[in-house]
Amino acid sequence: MGKIIGIDLGTTNSVVAIMEGENPQVIINEEGARTTPSVVSFTKDGERLVGATARRQAIINPTTTIYSIKRFMGQRWEEAQKESARVPYKIIRSGEQPKVDINGLISQSHKSAKLPGVSTLDDFNVLETLGTGTFGRVRLAQHRKSGTYFALKILKKHEVIRLKQVEHVLIEKAILNEINHPFIVTMSAAFQDARNLYMTLEYVIGGELFSHLRKAGRFSNETTRFYTAQIVLGLEHLHSFDIVYRDLKPENLLLDQQGYIKITDFGFAKKVEDRTWTLCGTPEYLAPEIIQSKGHGKAVDWWALGVLIYEMLSGYPPFYDENPFGIYQKILAGKCEYPKHMDPYAKDLIKKLLQPDRSKRFGNLKAGAADIREHKWFKGFDWQALVTRTMPAPIVPEVRSPGDTRNFDKYPDDDEVAPPPLDSRSKELFRDF
């Protein structure tokens, strides 16, 4: 009889079982009788089957064998409903919209790998530079034993101390050690030597979203929605741990080999249960409450998301000035022009995110990120296909080998003279790293 690839409630006393094959819809009622419903249409939509009957449209999961046909023989609705809790799509009453357990799918589908044992720099072949920062750089590194490529973040202890960033670095390491999400970069190991701190991150080979955006000029509505959806899920995950990201921008979003997003650089991230008052972030993306030093929390990430959506759709941020103070004035004034080509639903969502009043800002209301996921801009968006990575990415980076760096800018080698080792008091600052 084939696999059952979806289930749905047909009537109060029957179950619609969506089967593999040319005519896959079969009703199994409580007596075990089989009847075929009137099918208005049944089409293949990418990796998803969509069947429409006279009652409503049923969206089903074609990759999971839910039950054998015998499982439903003689089962009543109440019993089937209890069993349905184990599958991504629950049995639902006719007329209701199917709900996807996104977090459940994420936990099932994503597992991060940790390097075994205690790592040292000798475990890696350190290769070319992928990026530079205020007190360090990120270099491509190949693990000698496994051959796997990583992005090795190298931070100079002297510079971290001089710039008073010890606490931020320790927080960054702790956060990366805690989180595990398909749209957030993962850390495999952290270690140190006399002069440097090291974080071994997954190598996200497709480069910065910033580079792809500048190359395209601006993204289409569909492309922007694809990236935004992943960022929403990533931020929602961080916020579930009371982590405020505080540095959302195209430069901190990387594309993997399939073209999916990875949020990176947690140097400004912090655990905040209520509010914090530190002024940090990128000027164009700062929420009003940060500029006004009113204390801020998770809501600042949703403001930054509104700025990012605007920039992806238009090619430039909504609040721009050559002088940072000019940017701050425009943010506090809250006025920005929307391009005529911008999708009206996208514009509506941006306005709800760029809401100066935190108590009214989308993402920060009672329903949280669900308000964003269920906004009209995302109507018809297949969240399950996104999480299971069966949705085709709009941009697939050119990659020729696992250690390919063509999607990153070229940087000169670090030829600075190494500082002397730290004294015992300074060493103690990094004891918990």
C-alpha cells in the first residue's frame, strides 16, 4: 500500500491518509473502510506535495513515514489525535491551518559537532586571513587529524585588556558554548596560549551577506524574505536564553555552501533578563532606546531587523548620514522614506519593527516572534521547508573545495611584533576562558 506521508482529519469519525503514488489521498474511517475523496488538484511543489480537496488545502510532509496503514484500522479520532503529537504536522480539524512545530524540527535536524579533547594551536594548520577586527583576526585553519576546515578566531590578550574587553570576550565564548541552532555559527572548541585566545568556529564558506548585497544592489522581495525568516528564528532562539545579540547587520551574516544564513560575531551579545545600559552596536542599526541611554533589552534586535529588511530591499539603510550624530538624530526623529518598489506588506512589517515605543514593537509583544512569523508578508511561506533546508536558496555561493576562500576579501598577513607574555595578574583575567 505504500507509505503514509501525511495525515489529516477527514470528518469527525475518519482520517485522511495521504499516500505515496499517483492517487495518494485515501480516507480511512473508524471501521477501517477505504474511500477516495474528490480531489480538486494534486501537484508536486518542489519537495512538498500539496493536495486540495473540496474541503480545504492540505499541506503535508513527504519525507516522513508517519504510520503504516494498519495503524489507522479501527482507530477513532481521539486515539489518532494522541498519536499525532509525535509527528511534525499534527492531525488537525477540517478548516484549521496546519501548524509546524518549528523548534521541534530544529532540535531534530541540527546537531553541532565539538572537537574531542583539549585543543591547542598545534592541532591546526593555520592558513589565510578571512577577516580582521579591533583586537584580532579570523583565519582559515585545517584540523590536522580530521582534515576539517574551521574559522579560527584569534584575539590578542594584550589588546583585549587594553581596550577593556575582557568581560565581552568571556561572555562571547560562554554564549557560543551554550547555543546550538542551524542559523547561528557554532563553536567547536576554545583554548588559549601565553599571548592569544582562540575560538574554533565552523567555517561558513559563502562569505558575508554584505558582499552579496552590494553585488546585487538590492534583493528581491522573495530573497529578502528567505534571509529574514532565518534571522527571525535565530533571534528567537537567542532570546529564549535571554541573550540580546545587539550587532545585527549584513556584515555579520554569512552564507553557507547551500546559501543559508549563519549569524556570527557575538562580541556585543549579552545575557539580559531585564535591561542593560551599555552603548554598543553599529550606528545605523541602533534602536532609539540605546541612543537615549534609557536601558535596553531584546527589543533592540527587532528594531535592527527592521533596519536590515529595509536595507536588503532598498540597498541602503533607512537612517543614514556621514556623521554618526546625524544618524542618531534621524533615528530619534523616526522619519524615513520608503522606495516605491517596496512590497506593501514588507513596508508594513518594517514599520511595526521600527516602532520607537518598545511596548508596541513587533517581536516584543506578548506573542513574541510569532507576530513576525504570522505577518502577512510571510503568508504562504513554508517554514518547514526552510528548517529542513529543502527550500532552494536564492544565492548559492561558488565553491570549488572545502577550503575555498574566494568568497572572502584578501587581507595582508599580520606582521606585528608579538608582545611579551602576560604577567601573572593579567593571566588570571582569562582563567575561565
